[in-house]
Amino acid sequence: MLYSIHEAAYNTAIPIRLAAQAARDFWASPLNPASGSKWGRTLFASADIVTNMTQRYGRPAWDIEQVSVKQRPVAVRNEVVWSSAWVKLRRFSREPADLRRARAPLAAPPLLIVAPLSGHFATLLRGTVETFLQDFDVYVTDWANARDVPILEGRFDFDDYIDLVREMLRQIGERAHVVAVCQPGPPVLAATALMAEEDDPHRPASLTLMGSPIDARLAPTATNRLAEDKPFSWFQRSMIDTVPAPYAGMMRRVYPGFVQLYSFISMNAERHKAAHQRYFDNLVDGDGDSAERHREFYDEYLSVLDLTEEFYLQTVDVVFQRYLLPKGEFEHRGRPVRLDAITDVALMSVEGENDDISGVGQTQAVHALTSNLPADLHELYVQPRVGHYGVFNGRRFEDEIYPRIRDFIGRAEAKVAG
């Protein structure tokens, strides 16, 4: 019933949204002599808030057309280089002619950013991609929305996720670097261990885990406590619904993205309420820059995707209830995953001091679990005064976290070359 109620609420709000849009356009029109008055801007702000709250947010565009390299603009090409029903492997490459003009190296190490599959689209990492593009040839996992995948495409579970990560690394080439942001940490670590045990030439040269629940038993957050307090049957019963018509994935059982979104909002309800109050005040005061930053953030934050039932429930079971990977009990298609098989993949953990999703200690636990990895291939960093989102985006990420990751990958690249 979750999906049906959600869709009914959206359809019921259509007349309200259309009326609010008309009112917003009327009070924004330069032909309206009262549009610049205080009460005119107040009415515009009210209509704009209602419009934003009742509209449907689809898959955002990447909109990465250029980046700055050595303080010179460099054009960026966005192309899909490999795909399956469940993911598109996007490559963001820099224009060689612009790099020559910037007197920057044409060749750059390949870097795969594994985006979270936890409710938001991969475009949530737009700023992360732009930052890494300064120095790397960047690939990104652009995950599919489960409600748009026909049921004839079959299942997609935790094991399939691991297989796709391995396949994408093969598509990129030998000894690429990998950055896993939040949720992908456990399956990407498992994929790395399997490839290391096989001495696969496409295993990563380095793996950077950012705010990932490698061992969710440590420093439990509200998210972890929910998974611990509720029995597995509760998640099956309460969090899963069937995709309705007319979506391409109709009849597929999913964990709806809007459920995840409401959960995140409820965790920080006062913060979101204050942000919207500031947005309203900025519109009334005519502060267009601040209002635009708010819109950009929430246009992305409110765009969500569905997860398949099997992937979501296995993640709850493997990562947040039975902790199979850190306990050394996880198996991939019946094969034990041995983290001690990782011996030549440089490993970095990045955490945020104020992370309320993956508490400090959950990511850095990976260093104790990879006991056969030489000490000089380990690096641990905790960023002061940032929360979960700040680990991979924002000013402190760009100024303080990214330079450390860049230098760490540079050292790993030198070891591979040597």
C-alpha cells in the first residue's frame, strides 16, 4: 500500500501544484507592478514553497561541462562506456586540447567512484566528480532506478552488486583506483578481496573508503540502532512494496526511495525546517544567490530512486544485523571472502567527526581486518567538524580531504609504476 498511497497523494496534489505555479509566475512577472513589493515577494515565496513541496523530482542531470585545471577552464566529455540493466558506467574525460593550453599532463590515472545505491541518484556526487576531475580520469557508477527496470530483467542482489563492480573494473583496465562513498564500502571491499585472492590484474591499485559501514557494530548511530532493534521480518513486512503501473518495473518488489527520503528527513527534521524558513526569508528579501543554493541542494536531495527488495534486505542482513564481513563469515556465491587476501592494494579510510550515518570507527575498522597488508599501504583520516555529507562534498572536502586522497592515490600509483 505504500506506493499506492504515495502516488495517490501526488496525483491529488496536482490541482494545488498548478495553482501554486500560476501564482508564482504571476508574482514573479516583471509586468506585475506589485511583484517587487514586500507583500508581492511574500506571496511569490509562499507559492514557490508549495510548488516545490508538491512537484515530482526526477533523475537530475549531471551538468558537468567543464572543470578548472591549473586555474584554466577545461571542457569535459560525459559518455557511457559500458552498461547493464542495473548500472551505467560513465566516464568523464577532459578535453586534451584544453589540457595542453593549461600546460597540464594529458594522461591521468583512471579512478572509479562507486556511488551509493541507498536512495539517491549518483548525481549526488556531482561535486565529488568535479573535484576529482582536476587530477584524474573519472568513471562513475550511475545506478538504475529499480522501478524503471522491467521485471523480466530478473533479480539484483548483493552478490550481483559485487559482480558488477568487478566487471566495471575490468572494463576500465588494469590497476585503476577506486573511491567508494558510504554504502558501497562493504561490497567493494569484498570485490577487492576476491580479485586480490585471484591475483586478478584488474584489482584496484588503491581503495579509498569514505564514511562506509565496514563494521556497523562500532559507534552505532540512529540508523544502526534501528537495524539492530527491529527483527529482519519487520523490514520485510514494513519497508517493501510493489511497483505499480505505469512504471516499466511494475510488479517488481522494491524498497521505495521515498521511504528512505522520509527517514533521512525525520532524523534531522528541525534542520530541514530551518533551511526552508531561511529559503523563504531569502526569497522575500530578494537574496537570489542564497535561494539558488538552497534550490540546487534540495532538487538533488529530494530526487530518489528505488532499490530491489533482495538487495535492500540482504544489505540489512549482511551489513547491519549479522555483520558478516568484519566477522569473517561473509560468502560470495558460496565462496568465503578473505579480507586477509588483500596484500598490495593501498587502503585509505576517511571519516567525518560528526557523521550521524556511519559513526567514527566504522570505516577505519577496515585496517584491522586487512592484516596482511603492509603498514605503508594503510592510511586513516578523520576530518574534524564535518558530518556524513561533508565527507565527500563541500568546502572542507575540497580544501582538506581531497588533497589527502589525491596524495595517497599518487603514492599508490608510484608503487604500481615501480
